[in-house]
Amino acid sequence: MSIATLLPWMIFGAFAVGVWAVLSLFSKDESRATERLDEMRDPTLRGGKGKGKNGMSLFERAAPTLSKALQPKSELESNELRVRLATAGYNLPNAAQIYLALKMLLLLVGAILGGGVGMLTYGATQNGYLTIACVAGFLFYIPDLAVAFLSSSRKQKIFLSMPDCLDLLVVCVEAGLGLDAGMRRIAEELCDTAPELCSELNLANMQLQMGRTRRDVLHDLGVRTGCDDMKALVATLIQSERFGSSIAQALRVQSEAMRTKRRQMAEEKAQKTAVQMLFPMILFIFPGIFVVLVGPAAIKMCNM
């Protein structure tokens, strides 16, 4: 069977996979009663905070089969994958399974598209097979790049919002509220300005209400965020609770340290601005100035 015979079938398969992926995003085959039961089992689905099962029902059904080949071989690898996804903001129980299924799906789509383009352009040659490998590999690693970008952006947002949240927490604690009540108050007041940090605090409050110890909840909070300053804050709170020292004083010291670090980062970026502006000036501004200043003299010299 020749490539010319297989090419229409390959294009049709790629088109069918794309249509199936689009339809799976908008399919909704569960009733509102089922949604309410899911929200009672998983509070993160309330108010549209989680993706739920209705948004990707077909994809979730196929996720166990698609992700089977990429499942971690050890518990350590599985924990590392869950931490990576939690750092990027994906805390659902089936987040790792959906992530691996998405990678496998993109690999198959890349193989089909790369096969169509490579075989049509180069035929059954080494360049054709290389095109298949390049396209499939590129699409396979897109989820890794997306998770890394989301994780870095989320860490930065959490770090920038932590001093303000700590100031409010200090006020709440000094006013007589406990640490748990202060965290709930912060999650209510700063949900619009610091949604990433407030979502983590909401999850921590839910775990505390479910009966987990505060030490374990705070430790998981530091691991999920992946922010070094949050880990330092969590360690400070755990030590303050263990030795019975003042939590308000520890929070005040930590807030001042984070605010100083944030100001130093701003000053560092301001100092880099002069060097970073040098290259655009050389490439775009100096040529124009040179033409304006030297151009008339050059024209007169040419006319002489």
C-alpha cells in the first residue's frame, strides 16, 4: 500500500481526533443532582472553582486508558508529579491522570500530523520519519512546558502577595483571632487581589476542618505552593506552635523580611533597566539620530 493511499486516511484520523477533542470540551451528560453530589464529595468544585467532570467527561473516561503507558513506575515519581501539578495550581485527585493522558493524546496527534506532512513532503524516507519524530516529540513536551510556566508564574504571584496577606494576618491575630480564623479571614478579604494564595488557604482551611493536624496542613501548604518564602513561613509557624512562642511576633518578623526582599527585587530590576535599554537604543534610536544629524551634511557633500 502506497503513501498516496494512506495519506487521506491519516488526514481523516487527525481531523476526527480534533473534532472529538472539541466536542469533549463542551459535552455535558450529567444532571444537576450529580453535580451537587460531586460538589459535596469535593468542595473545590463549588462555585466553579474546579473543572469538575462535566467539562471533559469523554476525555476523563478515556484518561485511564491513555495514561496507562506513562504511569509512574514508583511512588516517589508519582509524588513528584503530583507536587509539580499542585505547584501549577492543579490539586484535583485525577490531575496526574489527566495530565499523562493529555501528553499521550498530543503524542498521537503529533504522530498523525507529522506523518501526514512528512510523508507528503519527503515520502517514506529518513527525512519523513524524522518529521514524524520531531512533531510528535514537540507536542508531547508541550504540557511539560505549560506546567513549568504556570508553576513559575504562580510562585511569583504568591510571593508578591504574601507580605500584604501577612500584614492582615498579624492584625487578625493581634485582634484576638486564632491562626485558623485569621487564615479564613484573609481568604475572604483578599480573594480578588490574591486569588492564588487565597485558594491555597481555602484548601488548608478545608483540611483543618476535616480533622487534620495543623502541622501537617501547614507542611502540605508549603509543599503545594513550591515557594521558598512560604516554606520558611510554614517552618516558622510550626516552630512557634511547638515551642509556644508568640505567633504574632513571628508573623511580623516574617512579613518585614518578605517586604524587604520584595523591595530589593524591585530595586534590582530598576538597576538592570539601564543596561537592558542599551540594546534597543543602539538598534532602533541611534540609527535614526545618525540619519537626522549626518544626512544633510552627507547630501551637501555629495552635491559638491
